Amino acid sequence: MCAANWNWVCWKIADRLIAMPETLLQAIYSGLDKETGQASRLVLYNCGRWWGKNFYARFCEEARDYYKKPLAEMAMVEFVQCLQQCWQTHGWGKIDLDNAYHQQGFLVVKIVNSPFAAQAPKGDRPVVFMDAGVLSAFFSQLTGRELECIQTSCESLGSDCNHFILGLEERLQPVSEMVENQIEHAEIMQKLVNG
């Protein structure tokens, strides 16, 4: 396979990025499915949570060094731009935050061109559990509250993006069932808001 055809995902370790070819991502999905079956979702989510905690610590350190102030003192626009640039630089796709539902206690995250969605096995439900875990841990650390994250749309299912909803676990309980019933993201949000 020509290197030009490879998609890469990068992880930052210390001061270096490591790159993973798409074949390795496919092998991770395949191996987990064979070894753990349905539990692969939980394994990927928990791996994402571990990764998200470490990513948050490193993100805070690097943002503080670059902006010369702690994350808590950054303007929201600076924080969002910094997160977007970091996410894209690491090869995780393009991330956008939609806080239109923050009064109702939800944050919607949209990720486009996720390498995890691109290499995930095709199915009938969203499958980017790694990103969901990363987002859960990252925003839990950021807010000081234990937040859950559920994916409601997926590029692997033909959607134009991956939507994730962050919120308190008890508030997100109905979302899992709606995703299982293949309800569209917009309808899920409407039901959550109308409660």
C-alpha cells in the first residue's frame, strides 16, 4: 500500500506525535470484536476516558504555556479555537462545540472526518466509542462534574458528521434507547429539550 493512501491518527506522547496507519485502526477494531464481542464498545469507551484524562492534562499545560495564562482565565473563543486546532493537528478530524443547549444542561459536540468513524466496522448504530470516552473525560475534567457522552449520529452510517451529547448520566439515560431505536440527532435533541 502506498503511504499516500494511508490515513493517519496522531497521539501526542511527551513532546512527540505518533502516527497510526488506518490498517492498525482496523486491526484494533477487528481484534477487540473477536476478543470481547459486544464488550468492545465498553473497552473502547474506557480507553477513550483514560486517554481523555491524559489529553486534558496535557492540553491545559500546553495552552497555559502558549497563552501565558491558565485555562480558567482564557476567553471562551480562545479555548474553543485552541481545542479545535489541537484536535485537528492530532488528526482526529474537525471538532465544533454547540452550547445552544447549555441552559438545559447539555453540550453537543460535532466531529467531522473522524478517523475512528472512517475505520470502524459498519453497523446499525454509532460506533465511535473512543471519541465518546475522550470527550466524556475531557469535559468532566474541565467542568469538575462527572459527565457522560453518547454519540447520536455517525459518519460510518452515512451521516455528514458525528454528533455527541454530553451531560449528567441521569439526564442522558433516555438517549441510549433513542439511539438504539435509530432516532435522528435533531429529534433526540428536541425530545431532550422538551423533556
